[in-house]
Amino acid sequence: MKSKTITTSLALVLASTLSAAAMCPGKSHQAASCAEGMVWDKTSGTCIEQTMS
């Protein structure tokens, strides 16, 4: 009985860890918004000053 409990607990921990890891692939971050006068630069992954042309 004790080994079944431990095995089940480990399976649940592993499943939750794997599902959490699947939600965050690599280091991709996305800004919700940039400050006024700034725009999101996909290449650098940061907000940069908006240029007027």
C-alpha cells in the first residue's frame, strides 16, 4: 500500500512539472504593453523608442 501511494505521488508531481514546463518554452517573453512613445521590437525582445518617419 505504501509503495502505491509513493508511486502515485511521484507520478502526479512529474505530470504537474511537465505540464508547467510545456507552458514556458525557452526564454520567450512578451510585453503586455510598452510605455507611451515606445513600441515592441520583436528582434530584441524589448520596448524601443518609436521613430517618426
